[in-house]
Amino acid sequence: MHKKNPLYFIKVFFLLGQLVAFLFFSKVSANEKHLYVLGGGGEPTGTTTMFDRNMENLGSFVGHSDWKAAVIFNGGHSDTESLLKSNFKKASRWSPFNEEGFKDSLSEITKKLNEGTLKKNDQLMLIVDTHGVEGGQNGQRSHDIVLSNKVGAQGTQTFSMDRLKPIMDLAHQKGVKLAIIDNSCYSGNTQALNDKQTCLISSAGSAHPAFGGGQKIFFFNYSTHFSGKFYDKMKSGKNLEEVYLNARKSSDNPDFPMISTPEGQVAEAELYELITPYLYFNYKNKNDFDSMYNRKKIDQISCQHQDDYKKLQNFIAKQSAVLKDLDTKPLKQALEDYRNYQIKYEEALKAANKAEAEIKKILEDNYGAQKDLWKGDEPMAFLSANYEGSNSVFRRVLENSRPKEIDGRKNMQALIDLNLAKIKIRDGIAAKLSPEAHGKLQALQYIVHTDEETFSRANKVGLEAKKLYDELYKKNTEERKRSAALKGEIDSNPCRDFKL
């Protein structure tokens, strides 16, 4: 038996090492990860934006990962742009999120897909973090997102998320795994692009706003909204489905994030339409809660809301019999509190209608000869109009006008005299109005001026509804796993297969 020369074993070991290294590095190069960060549009003039904390967290993830990033973000906010360059130091591309930047980024992605820079089994993730508008504009499937540049008096410029559909089709044709995360308001509309091959994640439902912002506490960014939680929970090795579920569970706002997985689609189809009316709120410049009501149709609307409430409570009761680990009492209580406020609001509107009928009768009985002064106004609007405020403006204009501007001064004086005549009628109505009618109008003013509490009520509903959604998602996942096992298949979906 011949003994092998020691050099023989060294050569074999060296060749095996080369083979292992070749296989390892071949595998890495075959699975590249490309990220496009798009957004930051629609912000007011200044140096910072509401997206800054999100971008810090996302930049931290990218900086500690093997993702190749391109940043097409904002434009015009110096501190934000400085923050981006500091947190995305290895970015291959920088450009503002204007029309040119958005189009160029889509062209660049298309080129990478066609030329093979992005190839089979590579991963492409598009993160859109900007302001958004409601869907259904001009027959689109999804919705518009807001770019950074403004266009004259028409306000901000927008682009439709439908523009991503050709990218989706080409990515699937090339075998590239694709994920699109839309963190804009009304981003649930983007779920309409679902082709069952793309991982689509939306930070809000189709009829509701998303939430943003955050705070810097010492060296840490703190946020309670979905997108902030999502970036915070992005860790290498995790898949997008688990990141989504963990972020959704821990977010604290009356929102309704969505995902394109089969489990998500079922849970959203079961719950979203039922829970939607209880996620509306009035807060600062938003008046979603108020927009649910038309005072002229209040009886019909009130009945519909009561029917919707019963339908949702019945759904929860059925689910509580199936979802044994879920305590539905807090959700039922949160819905009851919200519905009680709705009832107060509805009763105030009904009472105001009766007061308005009394105002109209006073006008017709006592001021019929002066009908031209009030016939063009709603009775309640006439009673609540601030004619004194208008006259103070008119008088300042009159005082600052030149004596030679005879026609202008005459017109301004005529407006002042007209308002003085309307003030006499308004004050006459107030004097003749019954104490009961006065009380009804005061009740309406009270409920309108306290309607910001709808946010806290909607938030409680949102928090508890997240727990129900989570249990529905788990149930649907278990059912799919059992079904796949019986068929000898592997249960998977595009979001679970997309690894960070």
C-alpha cells in the first residue's frame, strides 16, 4: 500500500478551499439586494421634514446590511438632505424626489432589470415614504403620491403608484423578488396592484391617513406609528411578513396597515370595511369624522350607523367564539364609547334641524318683505354669520381708499349697509327664538367644539382592532399551513420569502 505524499493532502485541502470559496462567493453574488428609497414630498417650507426620524432608522439598517441603496428623496430641506447623506453614506445615487428624479429612478430600475444587473433571485425593494392622496383619480387602480416640487397655485405635484406596474411585470418576468412598501396616506389603495408575486405593504387603509413623525430622545428615535416601528424592526435575516406583523402590533394610532399575503387579504376583507367608520376622527385640520354626516340626511345616516354598529358587534361575537386567546371585551367597550359619541353628534344634528325650522318660520313671518336679504342663505348660517367681522374689513378698505375712487367707495359702503341690515334681522331672530331652540343650537356648538376627542376614541378602537386582526391573521396562517401539509406543499408567500 502506497503512502500519500504530504504535499498531496496540502494540494487537496487548498483546492477544496478554493471550491468552497467559489461556491460561497458565487452564492452571494447571485443574490444581490437593491433598495430604492423614494419620498419626502409635500412638506412645507423649512429645513426639516416629518420624515427625518424614519430616514435615520432606515439609514441605520442599510448601513449595517448588504443592501445597495439609491436615494431619491425630498429636495429643498437642507437639514433633511444633510441627514440623508450622513445616514446613507454608501448610496449609489442621490436625487430629489421631483418629477425628473421619480422618472429617472423608474428608468434606472427598468434598465437594471433588462441588462441583468438585477437578475433571477435578486431582491428589489422600493420604499415610498411621502404624503399621499385618496385613490380613484382618473380611473387609476391605486392612488397618487406627492412629489417634492410645487406647481404654482395648483399646489403639489403628484404621481400615481400605477406607474410601478410595468416594473412589477418586468421583475417577475426576470425572476427578481420584488417588495413595495407604501408608507403614504391612503396607501391601502396600492393593494389593488396585487399580482400575488409582489410583497405589497401599506401603512394605512384605502380610506384612512397614515401617521408619521417621531421624536429624538437622547441618541434614540422614538415613534408610535407603523412606518416608524417598521423601520425600527428591520433587521438582517428577518422576512418582511414578520417585520410587518411586529410593527403593526406595536403601533399606536387609529390606522389600518395592510399586506398582500393571502392571510392578510382574508383578514382585511373580513375586518376593514366593518371597522372603517370607527377609525375616522376630527383633529386639528382633519375633519374625517364630520365628513361622515350630512345634516339634511341625518335620520337615514343615523339608522345606517346603528345597523353598521350591530353588524360589527355581531362579527366580534362570532370571532370570540373561535379565537379563544382573544379577549374581545376591550374592543367592544371601545366601539361602544365611539358609538355613544356618534349618537350625541347625531342627536345634536337632529335637534339643530328642528331649531332651523323655527328660524325659517321667524324669517318668513317677520321678515318676508326683506326676503332678498336672507333667501340665499341657509337659516342657521344666516343666524351664525359674523357680519361684524366682515364690516370691519370693509371699513378698513374704505378708510384706505382714495377719495377719487368714487365707484369703489360706493360699492364698499353698500356692502357695509347691506351687512348692517342683515345684523338687524339676525339679532331679531335671536330675540324671537325660543329657549328650547337656543339650547339645541348650543348643544350643536358644544359637540362640534369637542369633536377632537374623536381621535382618542378612534385610537382605542384602532389599538383593540389590531389585536383582533392579529388573531385573524394567525388563524388564516394555521389554516393555510394545514391545507398545504395535506397537499404535500410548502406554505409560502412573497412577503415571507423576502428576506432582509
